[in-house]
Amino acid sequence: MMIAHNRPGTFHGSPRRRQQAFTLVELMVAMTIGLLLISALLAVFLNVSRTNREMAKTNILIENGRFAIQLLQNDLIHAGYWGELDFIGADDIPPAVPAPTGIPAACLAVASWTAQYKANLLSIPVQGFVNGTDLSTCGVTGVLGTSEVLLVRHANTCVRGAADCDEGADTGPHIQISTCRQDTDPDPSPYVLQPVGAGTPSPATFPLRKKACPASATLTAVDAPLRKFVSHIYYLAMSGTPSQPTLMRISMENGAYAKPQPFIEGIEQFRVEYGIDENGKDGLPIDLTTTPPNLGDGSADRFITTAQLAAADATAACNVAGSRCFLLANTVAVKIHVLARNLEPTPGYTDNKTYQLGATTVAADGNYKRHVFSSTIRLVNPSGRRETP
């Protein structure tokens, strides 16, 4: 039997298929699908990035608004705090500070403070001013038309010389309160309010004593602690780079109002309302001329705006109901309203809303997102002194 042999170079089997590349049409289809996928992913990325940016701006807006409220609230809670000083009645030890006789000038130089001026300062711890009031000698300039001015006074909550006290070596006014009955004889005033000056305070300058009352022979011993007199002024002005509407504060340092400090950016509106205690616990109007006087009960009977406060009679006596001095002396609560905005505009967004800041309605515009923050703060010290069982 014959066996066939394959010739060299020949292959008996299935023919090899011919390999082919993508056609131009297939390549264009693939590129188109790829571009569509990339475009979709890019759109998602841009949307997420835009959303994250807006959320970050909103978070900053909320943080700034809340911080502004908290800053003002913390200061107002201490308004009218003068250590152990009592304002209630003439039989109290130490004796009470009398009712104010006038509205204290906001920026009077410390060297010109008289005894009556000091009593007025302590009796009126909160003052409000409309925009346009000349407070340039306090360093208040550039106040925005959307801002009012708020002045808050109180004593430092820590005593001079304490390890954790933040006053440092301030040489400005300090207050010393007596809790010693004997101090009413050699010095009938229950307090001393004046600058400390450089160095250690002289016992003759601050002679008041604690409740223990050293013997008269040692009257020069400085027993009662000293507390710094704190005075803060709040308002809005443009500050920063780029320039932003900013909540500013000026503080009294070393007996003079120091350079304005920018605290919180993006605060576009600042409005204040004052809660007035006009009636006693018997429901009758406050009357300090009666015996005993009909004092307030510590509750706000109505709220007035800074404009209404400024429009009240500034020349009438402090015991005349409705006078500006009466309103300030009987302020027991404060409502604060701030309108915060984003620090950067939002492309494609137009704010056509209106915002209610207490009694004030504000119409907004532009590309900034905004939010209103409000709080009612009870002035614990002035109102608490009026509360009776």
C-alpha cells in the first residue's frame, strides 16, 4: 500500500482567516461613545464641584452669622455687671447707685469723668445710635448705611491680677466695689471708678474693703478687688481684601478707644431693638418719685427700634416716661438682627428676596445668597436687680 507524504511547505487543513483592523466608521463610533461618556463624567464632576463650592460658601455664611450673634450675645449678657454693686434700694449695703440724671456722652475723655457721669455710666450700660451719629472721637468711622451702632458697658468678670484674667497691664478705668458697711462713713460711695495708671494702685486711690472690714486704723489696706471697666462699640464697615461688609468692634484700652478690629466678614445688615421695662409688678407705670418708688419688674413691656430711640426727647429728664434717658435706663432686653451673605457671588443666581430684621424690611439684590440671624438677649444684671418676690 502506497503512503502519501506531504510535500515540504504545504499545509492540509482549514485555511487561516484573514485579520482586519477597525474600519473608519467603527473608529468614529467608538470615539463618539467615548466622548459622550467623558462629557457625562465631566458634567457630573462639575456639578459636584459646584455643589461643594456652594455648600462650603453656605457653611461659611452660617458660621459667620452664628458667630456674630454669639459675639454680641456674650457681651450683652454681661451688660451692667459691676461686680457686687447693688442698685435696688437706699437701705442696701453698700448703698444703691441713684437713678441716672442724664445720658452719658459716649466718647467723653476719662479725665473729664465726674462723679455724676460715672453714676450715669453704670446706670445706662447699653446705648444705641443711628447711622450718622458723630462717634469719630471714639474711632467710629465708615459706618455702613445698613448698620446701627451699639455700645455695651460692664466690668470684667475676672479681677485684676488673677492668673487667668485677660486684661493684662491695662492702665485704664477700673471699678472697686465695697462690701463693707464701715466704708459708708469715711467714703459714702459704694464704688470707686477711675484709671489704675502705671504701677501698683495706691491704697488712697482705691480704699474700699471687703465684707471682713479691717479696723479703721488699717483703712488704707486695699482689700476689695479691682475689675477693668469694659466698653465695646459694634458697627458695620468695609474691611479686608477683597473688601467685605464686616462686623467691627472698638474696645476701650488703657483709657482710650483703640483701633477698630474687624471681627466677622459678610455681615451686611445690623439692626437692634431695645426691650423697655415700663411697668412695675403691680402693672402701673414706673415712678421713682413715689415713696416707695414703683420700680420695674425686670420684664420688657415693649420693644423699640434704634430709630425710635433716637427720635425720643433727649432733653427731658430721666424720670419722664418716653424720654430717651428713661428708655435707656429701663432697657432690660435687646433683640439683635444680622443679615449675613456669602463672601463670593453665585454665578447665575439673583437674590430677589426680602428679609425681615425685626421691624426693618430689607430688599436684597445681586448674586449673593443671604440669611437672617436673630436673637433676643435678656440683660441679666439690669433686669435681675428689678425682680422681687
